[in-house]
Amino acid sequence: MTSAAATVAARPRGRAGWRALAFVRRNLLNVYALLALGYLFLPIAIVIAFSFNNPAGRFNYTWQGFTFKNWTSPFGFPGLRDSVVLSIEIALLSSLVATALGTLIALALVRYGFRGRGLVNLLIFVPMATPEIVMGASLLALFVSWHYAQGFMTILIAHIMFNISYVVVTVKARLVGFDRHLEEAAMDLGANEWTTFQKVTLPLIMPGILAGGLLAFALSVDDFVITYFNAGPKTTFPLFVWGAARVAVPPQINVIGTLIFVVAVGGMLVNVLFQNRRARSAA
Amino acid sequence: MAFLHRHRWLTPYLLLLPGLAWLVVFFLVPMGYLGKTSLEKGLFPIFTFQWAWSNFHDAISLYHVQFVRSAEYAGAATVIALAISYPLAYWIAFRGGRWKNLFLLLVIAPFFVTYLIRTLAWETILSDDGVVVGTLRHLGILGSDGRLLATSVAVIAGITYNFLPFMVLPLYVSLEQIDARLIEAAQDLYASKARAFLRVTLPLSLPGVFAGTLLTFIPAAGDFINAQLLGTPRQYMIGNVIQSQFLAVRDYPSAASLSFVLMAAILIAVLVYARALGTERMTGMAAGR
């Protein structure tokens, strides 16, 4: 009895306190999220700011003065242009091949029942859970044993290898939510399997394939560790930065870094806004 | 086409063939060569295979300091990344509303700046004449000649930052899938907000915690870039040792056995961790996503 009375008496105060607490907590979370986003963007702000720096020495670590010089000559440093070109070539080719191979695997995994599915899933998963340095080292061991000279081909082979798994996972996510009735409808209307695939399946899973391809491109452009072990005499953009970090850091590196960032994020932003608009017009 | 029509069961295998062949030849087979190399003896460029198990003994006895350090740094970075990411992922999942995807993009966006450039930016931020060190010295947290660069703090900070998306994304996915009605139901049944969080939200997000911590810890344990750029040889991790043994010293057998010990150590850590967190949760995760 007394305890019940105490609860009733305590409740209004409790609720007010609870409300105040909830208010604090809600804003605490907002503030925390804002701080976390600030933390995430701090190094990026530094990278962009220092692309306008006019460094005195060989290193670009302290602010010396504002200049547009680096932006008007983004490749004004020996070897930089070649490394960027090589990175883009490798990224284009490897993402193209990996997307084709990965999409086929994803189709098989989602659309068909077959023996050994668990094993296939495992083989897709393990490369993503292996430290890059082990993958890079093992490919090096392979090419050394085969007496295969390292260069463009070995970088390409390595990039396709680590990209396949990511493409499979991305495309699979899109295929799982796929309405198979649409294909059945096409077949009922007299389309054969190939036509159905071309006219119905492919357009529907295209966003997933594109997302997988873009992810593969991004991973390839950014890869350092595996490339480092298998590049031989070749220099991709991350390898160039690595070499520069020891000898001299030209601010042009920040220009290229900023450009890659702007292009990638711009593309994704357009995609997100487009999807938002489509979702709204569909609702 | 007609052939495929008659042998429909072949279709999935034909779809799988090119991609899996690539993975077998350039992922599995190289692992085999790495294993073979780890049992060789000799001096560059001539190594001969002789079941040299002593390589593994040498790897552990010579470099156990770097192994332990890798585990410590990667573990610390994983815990800090979890502390930073969980509230952030929670905020996006439950407060993001229509702009969820935009916020998620904002979280991933920084990682489209090349890894090495990001790390060099941290070198600038943590440098001796930078704002961070200046403030910490002013507050007396660091001595007047105290530094951050070239310490384990800098290396752990770099690792934490560089692998953050691997933590945020799985956390977000698992939090976003939680049916908000379950949390409402808990609160309708007089659970306090904290209690509802502890008993409903947190357990339902554990698959994300599991995936996120693994996806952060595994690459972090093998990393050598942060220790190289933000630390000194006194902060070197096992990745630095493997890298220099392979590419500078060219003692391939030693480097290969180190790589295998690293893989084995990670595998054991993952299994113990999965046990500790509950096997059915892990298998549930594997089946679900």
C-alpha cells in the first residue's frame, strides 16, 4: 500500500525528470554525431586546405601561404601523371572484369540451387576476411615461384582478385529483393530466356551491378598494400604517394587526392539524391 | 542455348566457373605457394623446400613483441572505433529520417581520399607544431616537449580513423533493420529508455557489433602503413616486419611463415570471439547477410 502510494507520488516528478533526461539525451546524441562527423572530415579539410599551400621545403606539413599554383599544374611533378594514368587504367579494367565475373557468381548464388553453395560462399567470404598483407605476400610468392615478371599484368590480376568478392556481395544484396514474377510474366508473354534476361532481369539489377562496379573502382584506385607487393617497377598513384612520403611530398598529391574525392563523392551524391527523388515520387 | 536447355543443372556451374576459377588460381593457389615458401630454407634468390618447421619457431621467438603489439594496437583501435561508431550509426538509423542515405554518404565520403593521403593528413594534425599538440601542452596533458607523432597514441589514432567505415557500416545495417515497434513495445511495458536499449536494441544490434569489430580488427592487425608513417620502429607492428622481410631483406621463408602465423592468430582470435559472443548469433549473421 505504502509503496504504491509512493510510486503514485513519485511519478509526476519521475516523468518530468525522465523528460528532461530524454531531452538531454536526444541532444547529447545529436552533438555527439556532429562531433563524430567533424572528426571524420577533419583530415579531409586538411588535405583540401594543403592543396592550396605554398610549401617552402620538400614537405607539405606546415602552412606557408596560399596559392593556386598546385591547381594550375596538377601534374607538375615528375612521375605523378604516369602514376595517376596507371591507377585509372588498372581501376577501369579490374572493375570491369571483376564486375562481370562477380555478377555471374551472384546470379548463380541467388537464382539457382546447386551442390557446393556453402563452399562457394566461403570462397567469396575468405578473401574479404584475409589481411591484405597476407594476400599481397601470397601473390608475390606465386609470381616468384612461376618466375613471372611483376608489372601491369600482376597488378591487374591482383586487383580483379580482391574486387570479385565485393562485387558479389553488392550485386547479391540487390538480387535478393528481386521479384521473380516479373520474369515469369515476360516468359508467359512469349519471351525466351535470353530476351527475358536482356529486357527484364538486366535492367532491374543494373543499379546493383553499377554499385558493385563503382565500389570495385574505388577499392582499386585506393589499394596500396596488395599493389605494393605486386607492382614490380610500376608505380600507381598510392605507390607514388608512399614513395613521396619518404623523399618529398609535393602539394600536387593533395590536388589529385581532392579531385578523386570530389568526383567520387559527387557521383554518389547525385545517386543518393536521385534515389531519394524516385522513392518520393513512387510513394 | 539448346545445349543449356537440355542440361539446365549446368547453368549455375557455368555462371560460377570464370569468377571462381580466378579466385582459386589467384587466391587459394597463392596461399599454397605461401605455405610452401614458409617451409623453405636458403638465401635470396635460392630457396629450397625442406619442411623447415623451424621457420615458424623463429618467427614467433624473434618477433613475438611485434605480434603482441599488433594485437594491442588493433584491439585498442577496434574498441575506440566501436565507441565512436555506435552512437553515430544509431543516430543515422533512428534520427536520420529521409536523409539516412545522405548521412551515410557523409560518413563514407572521407574514405574516398586515398588511404595514404589521409594518413599523411594525420601526420600534419598530430605534428609537434600543430594545434592538437599545442593545446595538449597548454593544458598540461603533454609535457612542454611532449609529442604525439612517433608514439603509440598516434599509430592507434591513425588505425582507428582509417578503418572506421568497416565499423560504421555493419553497425548501421543491423541497427537500421531493428523494428522500431519492438522498442516501443518495451517502453509500453514500462521499460525505461536505458533498459529498453540494453534489453532490446543492443542485443538486436549485436550481429552488427560482431561484424564491425571483426572487419576492423582483421585489417588493423595486419596494417603497417600507420606504424610506418605515424610511428617509429619502436611502434612497428607485425605488418612492418612482414613487409620488410619480403621486400627489403628478401627472406621469403621468414616472411611467409610470419604471414601464416598472423593468419592463424587472427583465425583463433575470431573463433574465441565468436564463442564468447554466442555461436547462434554468428551463424545467424552468416545466414542473414
